[in-house]
Amino acid sequence: MTTLENHLSQLKENIVGMMQLVEGQLTKSQQAFAKQDVALAKEIHQIESRVDAHDLSIDKDCENIIALYNPVASDLRFVLASFKIVAHLERIGDHADKIARYVRKKQIKHKYDKELLNSVRFNEMFNTAIEMVNMAIQAFVDEDTSMARQVFVQDATLNEIYQASTQQIDRYTSDATPHLDRLLYLFSIINKLERVGDLAKNIAEETIFYTDAKTLRHQKFKKLPEL
């Protein structure tokens, strides 16, 4: 294995480590919300500093690889994709931390009524977002473009849930209940989960870019008929 190959292998390993941290943040944010667990919400915030450190370190590694080795073809595509993937991961971590912040800062002090959560399909949306992130991570690890494309399918499902959820919350807020602030927090979390889905899809797209770039590029164009 060449020195460049060693650096690329280490780069991928570091990205996977960051992915595991972010996936843990998102899963724990669901648990912190469900249990109103302030201690767990604080743990998620502590993980955020480690995620940020990974982000900076990986960006520096990518810059060094380009400066030292001037990679071409698939190696260059991988480095460029890595820049974007870590940015998407950092934003997923931010969203997880912000969800947990409502619990950590005790802005949400009591568990939500199960009937309300079911009516807005809250747990279904949270589970789908987490599944998308897990699929995007596994696709990256295995360089599996087929699995990466399955994230797109899940994104369509997430968007459908999101539309239905926001419409249902609109019905609740129109009643101007005394618990309007809690509905707004719920609406904010749902919006963050929709963004998490978009970011997972972005990671899947970058995986396809560096593993199957030629196919992705050509599938946008219809083959011209032969003369």
C-alpha cells in the first residue's frame, strides 16, 4: 500500500468515526426527548465538541492530501466528497444537539401526550430520519451505491410524513391552546428531522459521486438515437 493509499484509508476511518458519533447524537436525542432526560441531553451537547473537532481535523487531512499528493481520478473524487460529507455530518450533529437543547434547557419540561405524537407521526418521522442516516453511513462504509440510492426512497417517505405532520400541527395551533409553545417546539423538531433527512440524502449522493460518478453523470442524459 502506497503512502497516499494509507492516508486515504485513514481519512475514511476518521470519517466513519465521526459518523458513529453523529449517529449516536441523533439516536440519543430521540431518547432524551422521549424520557425528558436532562443528563442525556447534556451528554449529547458534550459529544458536539468531539464532532466539531473531527470536522476540523478531517478538513485539514483533506487539504494535506491534496497539497502533498495531488490526487487524480477516483482518489480526488473521494477527497472532494469527504469535504462535503463531513460538513453534512456536522450539520446533522447540530440538529441533534438543538433537539436535545429543548430538554437540556428545560424548555420542554414534561412528556408529550402519546395521542398528539401519534397524530403528527412524530416517532415515525424520527425513526425514518435515523434509519436514513444509518443507511447513508453503511453505504459509505461499504461503497454501496445501491444502498445509497435507497436513502432517496426513504427521503420521499420522510417528506410525505413531514407534510402530513405539519398539516396536523397547523390544526392544533389554530385552536390557540394554552400549550402553544409546546406545539411550536414540536414543530421545530419536526423541521429539524426533515433537514436531517436531506443531509443523509446529501451524504448518499456524495457516496455515489465518488464510487459511481460516471454512471451518475451519464444517467441524466438520454441516449441519442443512432442515425
